[in-house]
Amino acid sequence: MARVDGEALLKRLPPARGRLAANAPLADLTWFRTGGPAEVFFSPADEADLAAFLTATPADIPIYVIGVGSNLLVRDGGMPGVVIRLGKGFSGLRLEPESRIRAGAAVLDVRVARFAQEHGIDALTFLRGIPGTIGGALRMNGGAYGGETKDILVEARAVDRSGMLRVLSNSDMHYAYRHCGAPEELIFTEALFQGWPGDPATIAAAMDKITESREATQPVKTRTGGSTFKNPPGQKSWQLIDRAGMRGFSIGPAKVSEMHCNFLINEGGATAAQIEELGETVRRRVKETSGIDLEWEIKRIGVADGNV
Ligand SMILES: Cc1cc2nc3c(=O)[nH]c(=O)nc-3n(C[C@H](O)[C@H](O)[C@H](O)COP(=O)(O)OP(=O)(O)OC[C@H]3O[C@@H](n4cnc5c(N)ncnc54)[C@H](O)[C@@H]3O)c2cc1C
């Protein structure tokens, strides 16, 4: 049984043009396919709807934004407050002069990579390797195959908790490896990226290579959250996990991937608690065998279920 109860919260929220729902399941909105519901779920119609909603929402109500949940573990008791997911009204994608591309925060990274390739723009190719949205890439400084978001970002548009629109330059994002230092409360709505001219056929070949390499080395067709832990400086998390003897280790249907042991997998029916416990067990064993503290890259959100 979930701990959150959204009907009462819904009554405290302002009306909106987008969809508002109480006690909305989130499991199917995450790659792990597990976890509890959102107390209230909101899918704003567009940026103005989002801003007006935030302005009128009492400040004590927690707000959390999700993308397509490829880096999230939602705990079994669900998410208190309002979970926001950007949809159609944030899916613009357009070419700008001087090899720039403007993309809405709900657009998939893969789609932006393809759009850049079709328009002969290089430097955004790495986005082919990240199965999230532009909003998620901005927050995570998503990166793959030698590129990361901070290398291509000119500016990001965002709405803050009070509903104010803000534009952040690359340096305002305070990027580091898989980290963005911009205020946690910001909901990114759009990004402007800088590429350079390239040959569409060459870019397409590079993208195909990324696709092949991912399919050969990562369990991309399973219920997973991608890399579980950040790589410690000068080390690879998967090697530390392998050396700790954790490849293939499982707790119920939650399993350390045999293919890539920095990936945790839900083999079917795993609770978020089992997946989190598995991750913590891996961290403990790595600490015992190598002395290194692994840091979660996956965002664990929400509350644990009392019944687990
Ligand atoms: C098979 C697999 C492979 C992966 N490979 C890679 C990889 O190579 N490189 C890599 O970097 N990542 C990888 N990931 C992790 C994940 O895809 C990235 O972190 C991605 O950027 C997350 O995007 P998302 O839309 O799914 O965000 P979510 O997982 O939904 O959210 C992640 C974080 O972003 C925040 N967020 C999402 N949207 C917004 C927004 N609009 N405004 C503000 N914050 C927002 C959320 O609050 C949360 O903190 C992989 C994941 C999987 C499942």
C-alpha cells in the first residue's frame, strides 16, 4: 500500500490547462518499471501553463520533474507532492543559424542526434547513446562516447519554483562529471546547442557505431537505470564491482547485470527496495574489497513503502 494520498493535495493545487491526476502510477514511466505512485502528477500544456501553475502552487508543496525515467529509481511508497513530466508542449526542435539547434526539454536525445545528422551538424552525435530526454541530459550532464552536454550547451531555458522564467548560460550550469550545479528547483524547458558543420553520411556512420557498441556492451533492452554508480576519479565502477565478485549477484529478481556489472536489472517483479538494497550491497562489497566509496549516479527518489 502506498503512503501518498493525492486527493487532498489536488484540492490545494491551482487549475491548469495540462493534465493533473491524483495517485498516478509512475512505474511505467521509468525504465526500471517499479516503484510507487505520484501523490499528484502534472503534465503541463506548455511553458506558460507550467509557470502559472508553479506561481500559484503553495511553496510548501514539493515539486519534482522527471524525464523518461532512464536514470531514476522511484521508491515503493511513491513520491509525495507533485511530479511533473513535460510532454508535447515541450517537444519543439528547430535549426538555428551557425550550426545551432534549439530543442524542447521533452525531446529524446536520440531524436536530437538524428536531427543534427540530417542537417549536417556534427558534435551532437554522442546524444545517440543516451536514452533520456533533453531535460534529463541538462540535469545529469549526460555524456557518452567522449562527448557530454556541457561541451555543446550554449544556454538552457528554465522555470524556477516561483514560476519565473530564467535563461542560464553554460557556465551558470556549473557542470562537472554527471553533475549540474544549477539550483535543484529549476525545471528546464529548452536548450540551445552548438555544433559545427559535418558530412551527414560520416555522422550517420558514427551514430551506427555507437548503436552497435551499446548493444554489444550494455543491457539496453532490459529494465535498468543505466550506469548505477559514477566512475570514481581514475577508476571504472564496473571493474571495481567485478573485482568485488558482484557480477551476476542478485537479491530476488533484482540482479547485477552479467553483461555490464555497473548496470542493475529488474528481471521481473523486483521492488524498488530490492533494487536499492542490491545497489547498497554492491557499494558495501566494493568498499570492503577496494576501499572505494561508490557514489550513486541513479537518482533514488520518493519514500519507502512500510509494507516492504
Ligand atoms: C540503458 C541505459 C543506458 C544509459 N546510458 C547512458 C550514457 O551513456 N550516458 C549517460 O549520461 N547516461 C546514460 N543513461 C542514464 C540516463 O539515460 C541519463 O541520465 C539521461 O540523461 C536521463 O534522462 P531522463 O529524461 O530519463 O531523466 P530522468 O531519469 O527522468 O531524470 C533524471 C534526472 O534529471 C532530472 N530532470 C529530468 N527532466 C528534467 C527537466 N526538464 N528539468 C530539470 N531536471 C530534469 C530529474 O529530476 C532527475 O534528477 C543510461 C540509461 C539507461 C537506462
